[in-house]
Amino acid sequence: MDRAAPLSGTRRRLRLAMAIGAVLALLATYVASTTTRADADPGPNVIRVAEFPADCTYSHRLPDDPIIYPGLPGASHMHSFFGATVTNAHTTLPDLVRSPTTCNPRVDVSSYWVPTLYNNNVPVEPAIATFYYLGEGVRADVVANTQPIPQGLRIVAGNARATGPSESIARWSCLHAGQVPPSKDFVTCPAGTMMESYLDFPQCWNGRDLDSPDHKSHMAYPVNQACPATHPVHVPKLRQVLRYPVNGNPAQFRLASGAGYTMHGDFFNAWPTAEMARRVNDCIRPVIKCGHDGRPI
């Protein structure tokens, strides 16, 4: 009995150590699994954004519009061009594909253009021009099935012939002056700030035409957070954000097309097919914020 007692105590200590070890192993497994889940699902307080951007500085001005007035130089009001540096009235997709670009990333050789802004009849170009490609405004399942924008697609947004703010989809505001309410016409921005313009392009494509006679009907905006049956292909939403180094009395401003509510934008897509597809697959569908290189930030 005297020899058995220490042995049974040793066995109890061994069983206790094994039990503690098992509990610690289970705890480690639980911590690892919850950490993995937290990494995969940021939770309700974390905002996920499906986005990749292109910053494109001003390139040149011409009274040309290769979408609305192809082959007719001088037929349009004055436009300010960004991206491809060769754009004029005669521009075609092969011209853009071979063009230098003002964009970051350099792979974006697309052409973007807007009516020129004038301050007391002096042209003013944006200090910052960013074109965001987004997965928003539709249901999550629609975003997950987003298709790449086809090379050569031409899109026009806004209304150059608007006769009043109610006919406009553009928005004007002031950078770093949130106290100034946004408007569909020019706004009065405080000294030291910049006036900015936001414009969203339609993101639902009919799946067939790269352009249409009115340059709009091949595209549509979502209805009830989904693409209409007539335009079933969801592509990234292009958001045009222009920041002009002007402020003060808006009476001194005008666009080449007229009042602020005539702001519009034209987009001629020349992204390399593989690069556009990669960004849609890696950024838009999984709802990930990507940088200019199309990699998660």
C-alpha cells in the first residue's frame, strides 16, 4: 500500500496534465478558427468597397466629340480630354489602344472627356480627375456577377441639353466644405476650397452593342437594385469625380455646354481586356477596395 499510493498520485497528475493539455489545444483551435473567420468576415461595422480607380490628368482641349460627332472636327462645344492623348473627332479604338495616356495606371488608355469649365470666360481644368470603377447600387448577387466592360464600349452620361436642374444627374459640391449642400448647379465654395463635380455613368449593358444611334439606349441605370431585363449585363459603374481649383461666386462660372446642370461625360473604353477582367475578378466581384494597380489595398 505504501508503494502504490505514490504511483496512483502520479497517474492522477498525468491524467490532469493530459486533460489540461487537451483543453489548451481546443482553446488554441477555437482562437485560430475565430481569427480566420474574423479575417474573412470583417463584421457589420466594417465597410467593404468594390472599387478600382484611375487618376487621369488633363491632356488637351478640342471642340470635338468622337462619340456624338465622329469624323466632324469642330462640330462640338469645347471639351477637355483626359487619358488617351490622341483623342479627336476621328478617333477609333485602334487609335486609343496605341495611344500614350495621362492615366495612372498607365495601362488605362481609355479616353474621357467633359465640357470645359470657364471662370470669367477663362478655361479652367481640374486639378484632380479621378475615375472610379465601382460595384454598387445593385444587390450583392448582381455585384458578384459583374462582367468586364468590353473594349470599345462608348458611354455618355448626363444631359448636355438640360434646361434646368431637374433634368440633370450631375452633382456639384465643395471639397473639404461639407457644410455647403450639394447641388445640381454650381455652388458657392469658401475660399481655400475647390469646387467638385460628381457624375455616375449607367452600369447596365444590353450585351450586344458597343454604341447606339442616340449613344445612350444601349446602356441603362439599375432599377430596384438590379439591371432591367432589356439591359441584363452588369458592368462596373464608372463615377467621374472632377475637382476644379475655383471657388467663390458661381455667377462667374459656365460650362462650354451651358449652366452647371448641363455637366456630362463621355467614356470610350480602351482598357486592355485582360487587365479589365482581372480587376473585375479581384476587386469588384469579391467587394474589395483596390488601388491603381488593381491589387487590394
